[in-house]
Amino acid sequence: MSTDASAPDRTTDRSGLRAEGLPREVIVARDVAEVREVVRRAARERIPLIARGAGSGLAGGAVATDGAIVLDLSGLDRILAIDPVDGTAHVEAGVITADLDRAAREHDLIFAPDPGSVGISTIGGNIATNAGGLRGAKYGVTRDAVLSVDVVLADGSLVRLGRPTIKGVTGYDLAGLIVGSEGTLGVVVGAVVRLLPRPRRVATASAFFATLEDAATAVAAVAVSGARPAVLEILDGATLAAIDDAQGTGLRARGDALLVAQTDGFGAEEEIAVVVEALSATASAVDWTADEAEADRLLAARRQALPAIERLGRPLIEDIAVPRSRLAEAIRRIRAVAAERDVPIFVFGHAGDGNLHPIIVADADEDGGIPEAAHRAADDIFALALELGGTVTAEHGVGRLKREWARRELGEPPVLLHRRIKDVFDPDGILNPGSGL
């Protein structure tokens, strides 16, 4: 293993949150044996330990605390096996999501979870946060693709939770419990994940709208149309303008909102026709294509949304979900929050499952942090999500940034149950303290 006590890029994540003080050590592990050795030492000496992968998280879940060991797992990056008959892959935690999907496609398979950071995020990080992504409306989130996990527990022991088979109901779903636990129950070092057949046909539609509310209304129309698109993404006019500035495109001139929908499978073109009909009721322009290169171009623009916005200032990147029936109301009221707090808010997200990413951009304060007006706007948005029957985090996780709001959402009895489970897995509280519930 290697030790690096002066690696600032390994002490925070993409949220930009930084804890006070400095970590005790930054250790880059080369294999599972080294991970176990580090965890055993942390347990023996009661040292806080924060496991991390690529640092692409957005909730402060991999932020180093003062005096902690930061354990970097990005070096555990082997795809150990792909079985095309069983439709599974055995991978280490540091494998990049896009690399696994690329390897699966060589066998006419795909890895369905598709976070916006697919090119840099790791499988271990996806498991830690139960990451979602663009294909979530049809294929679900990371938990839906995980069959078993290899976990180093707080005492340094290595266990495999779950099973390698597609079906299995023996015992509690401990693998499912680990997914989304943000490194607070154990250190995930590997997993067996499910792969799916690569769709033989793909069809993609783009629809522009005069208003963002019209686009949200169209999402509801798609939801009751009988179609089940794999992708249904929404971008507001401000986001389109940011992409135009970054990429030299002309999206904003075509409307105040864009929906991108994609269907896949043997009936992709028949299904996209149903989607287009639903979109057309409120859209100002609708086009569709079965050309994969054109589809990739449209989705590439969507993936550029956050990097384009980050060029404009210090972003506070939020992540809520509401019932699809309340999507239009949520968007309208987020715009009201922006006006009331006098801060720009960019809205895009995975409309197919009601997951919105309101991005609040403001000039940094004197200390380089996020100004109070932005934090107040975020609190307004979280309160709005709960009022509409939604959640304060749909895919980014709780981390350190949303602990209080997560507790409000869940209520006292479930929070106490979380803590009792944490005590079973990590009785000394060394694993990622201060993150999650």
C-alpha cells in the first residue's frame, strides 16, 4: 500500500465540502489484504476510517474528518469475471462504471445503472450511495443490479453477503442493507452484479417546450401512456443555455425546456411512437430518431449539464424526488424559491422517476464557501420535497450534507432503528463517522 498525507483531492468529494482539520493518513490500497490490514489497525487503535473511490459523490459522504484514515479503493480496479450465460460480473470496488459497461457490451450485455458520472464513478461508490442514473426509470438503481457484496467489516473480517444467483431468498437481505449505507456498515471491496441483454434496438425522442411546466405536464402524459421509456430526462432553459455556452450548441433558442426520451428493446420504435404522441400535446417541437449516433449526441448534452453549470460559479448540487404527479408543481415552486431567495437555480433531472436536481449557483462567500442565501434556498427545496410526499435524496445519498433533513424525513423510530443496526456492524463507530444517519 502507499501512504500520502498530502493529497487534498482525496480528502473531499464533488460536493466540495471540507471538514475542519486534516486526516491522519491517506492510504491507497492495492488489494483486499491491504484493506483488511488497514481496517484492523483502525479498529485496534479506534481511529475513524473513511473509505472512498473516485470522489464523485455529491453529499459529502467521503469527506475526511480530522485525525481519520482515508482509505482509497480506486486501485482495486479489476473485472474478475463476466459470465454471459448467468448474466453476471464479478468486479472489484474500484472498477469504473463505464469500463464495466464497455466490457459487458463485448458479450452483448449491459450494466444498467447509468449515473451522470458514469465515466469516473466506481462500482464501490455506486454501491455506497445506491446511485441511480439516466436509465433508472426502467432499470432501477444500483441495488437492483447487485447480487452479492464482498465487505470488510469493522473488525477487519471479510464476508460475502448475498448470493451470485439471479434469484435467492435465504435469510435477511444483508447485501441490500449494505447498498446505500455509505461506508458506515463496512468497506465494500467487491461485488457480483447483474448484467442485462444489450437492447437490439434503441429509439430516442427530443421535445422542446415553451415552458418548464409544459414539459412536466408531458412527463405525466408519458407516465399514463403505457410506454416505459428507459430514459426520460428533463432540462430547463437555464441549463440549456449553460450547455450552449460550454459546448457551442443552440439548444436554448428552441425552447425553455427539453425532454429527452429513449426506448429500447425489440419494440423500441413502436414504443417511441407512443411517447412522441404523449409529448406532442404540450411540446412546441418533437423529433425522434433510431440512429444511435444521434441518440448519443442528445444524451451527451444531458451528461454535460452539471459540468456546464459548474463553470458558472460555486454550485450547491441538490437531489430530490417527488411523485411524478407532483412534478409540475415542484418545478413551479422551485422557481418561486429562486425568485424569493434571489439566487439562480438550474433544474434538470431524471423526470421518468420524479428525480430532480435543482442546482443553486452563487458566488462563494469570503471563506470560499457557499453563501447563506444558497443554503436557505436548499432548505426551502427540501421542505418542498417533503411537503409534496417526496424525499430529500433520491440517488446522491445522505452523506454529511443532509443528515438533519434525512432525520426529519424518516422520523425518530426509523432513525433509532438505523442506529441500532449501525451498532451491530460497527460497535466502536469507526466507519465513516458523521456521515449518514
